[in-house]
Amino acid sequence: MDSLVQDKPAAPDLKAVKAKQQATWARGDYSIVGTTLQIVGEQLCETIGLSPGSRVLDVAAGNGNATLAAARRFCQVTSTDYVGSLLARAEDRAAAERLKVTFQEADAEDLPFPDQSFDAVLSTFGVMFTPDQAKAAHELLRVCRKGGVIGLANWTPDGFIGQVFKTIGRHVPPATGVKPPSRWGTEEGLRELFGEQATIWYTPRQFVFRYLSADHFIDIFRTFYGPINKAFQAVGDQSDALEDDLRALLDRFNTADDGTLAVPSAYIDVCLRKH
């Protein structure tokens, strides 16, 4: 009897995944949500002990929370993202505060900088969403000098935002073969990505989403937060089911007792010292 040979699953088309992700993050206006997370950028700079005068690269900077935090500490900051409209928001914010920052569109998986160009490389809830995670981790290490530091803020799988993406995935299945972004929010995932090339420390943190109500949160995220905006469009006439699931998640995590919304979301501050 001839043996049956099972075909291996096709490797994911990471270029196509990236193009879809780029379009997703360009939807709505992430800066409306992103500016509420400014404290995360400030905390990350304190966690890694960022020194004035350091050459700093912010990768997948979005609307510039870590960028501004580093510039306020008198660092030489280059801010990058592959969505130009988000970077323009960051540039507006820097100009309003009269902070000197260099802005440049760039892909986190193919950074246009020489090896060991920066003393510190930062990313807050950004690089974790790259489809080719190994390539992105390699790029962070490559552009950081020996003895330099990579500082990351990454959502954890079991925290609120990790569960938001899990909820979305039940309605809009993620691309086959692509590892979840929340991998960056685990010790195991970080060690797989960076191996023995850096010493890794991490600190558990919480960011509290504060909104007027669950309705307010859903309205803001459905309108301005690319992944949720796209998910609602993708499910079409099943949008009520997605909204119900998100509302149940908000109810489960909400700690406010005054009718408003206060939702703690777990993340980790990561400090990697490059060998």
C-alpha cells in the first residue's frame, strides 16, 4: 500500500500580511488612542535609565509617545514608522513642544541605518505587531551598539489588550502561520527572539484605560483604532456579536465603581542589554 504523504502547510506570505497590517494601522486615527498612552513612553525611558545625549531610535513609533519622552530627556532622537500619517501626528506633537526630533518613514523589519548606530532603541506597543518577528528582533539588535539597550513596552497575552486581540481573532481569524504579537509579552517569546545576544530584564506593569463608559470606549476604538475598525468592517452584519463580546470583556476587566470605565491592561517593560 502506498504511504500517504501529507503536504506541509504553506509558509505565510509575510509581505502580503505586512501590506494588510500597514493598511490596517493607517485606518481611523490611532493618535486619538495613542496619546492616552503617553505615560508608557515616560515610564519606559525611566525603566531603562535613558541618559541625556543618547542617540535614540524609536521603532514603530506611531504617534510618538516614546519619541517625545526621549526628546524631553535631551536625547538625539530619530523616530520611525511605516505609516506616514501616524508619523506626521508625532511630528506635530514634537513641534508643539519645540522638541528637536528627526522623523523618517521606515519598516521595522528593514531599518535604513548602519550597524550599531544607536545607544538605545525603543518601541512601545509597536514592533511587537511585525509579521516577521525574528527579522524585526534582528534589526533592533543590529542597529543598537554593543553595550547599548533595547527598551520595549509589550502587551501580555492574558492582559486586557491581549484578550481584545484574542476576541477579534474569534470573529476575524488571523493570518495562518503568523505568530501572535503577544509573544513579545512573554519571557519565553523574548528569549526565543533575542537568544543569547542580550541580557533580558522585564518589569510587569499596568496601563489603565479610562473612558466615560463602555459605549465611549467602543465608539472611540471602533472609529479610530485600526485593528478594531477593520474587524468591524470585516464581520459585516455580524458586528453586533463582535460588539457584544468586546462589551463583555470590558465588563470583566472594569474596576470603576462610579459608572465610568477603568480597565487595567497588563504589559511588560523590557530592557535588553546587547552583548
